[in-house]
Amino acid sequence: MQFGLTFEKLLLIGLIAVLIVGPERLPRMAEGFARVVRRAGEYLRDTRSRVREEMGPEIDDVDWRKLDPRQYDPRRIIRDALLEDPKPVSPAAASAIAEPAPRRAPAEFSAANLPPFDAEAT
């Protein structure tokens, strides 16, 4: 079972609930619990059918285990990235990297030439 709950623990919780609720209110509580469980099941079925409608037939082709974030090890991702062959760079991109853009001289600000001002940022 999930959350470390075993059958014995659930049985003990049920027994304590019966003792606390009492025999008079127990049938109403059981009906209410059954109603909640039924609504939860309907909600899950509706959600599943809605996802299937919105994603279409390709939802059956999705490998959900591949999308599980628990399978990703950061060390493996970094190792794969470091061992990966570098992608070839186009000649235009290589020349842009080799030749940095020329630097402009900083603007001289004065009373006539004010620096830029953003009224929303202050």
C-alpha cells in the first residue's frame, strides 16, 4: 500500500473510528465515506477521459516512464553533456564569435543631455 499503510494499520484506524463515532452514527458516516469515494472515482474517470479527449489518440503512444523526473540523475546529465561531441559551428557564427562588436565610448551626461530615465522602474 502507499504511504506506509498496511492492512493492519487501516484496520486499527477503522476500529478507532468505530469507537469514536459510535454505533448510532456509524451507518451515516459509512454512507458519507462511500459517497466521497464514489465522487473521487468519478472525478478521476472524468479527468482521464478529458485528458484523452484533449490529447487525442497520440496519448496512447506516449511513454510515460520516459517522462518520469525521478529517472534523471544530474551527474549523468552533466557527464553526457561533457562527453557529447561539439556541434559544428557555421562560418558566419564563427566569425561573429572571433570578432567582438566594437565598443562605443560612454555617453557624456550633462544638464542638456540627461541619462535615460524609467519612471516605472523607480
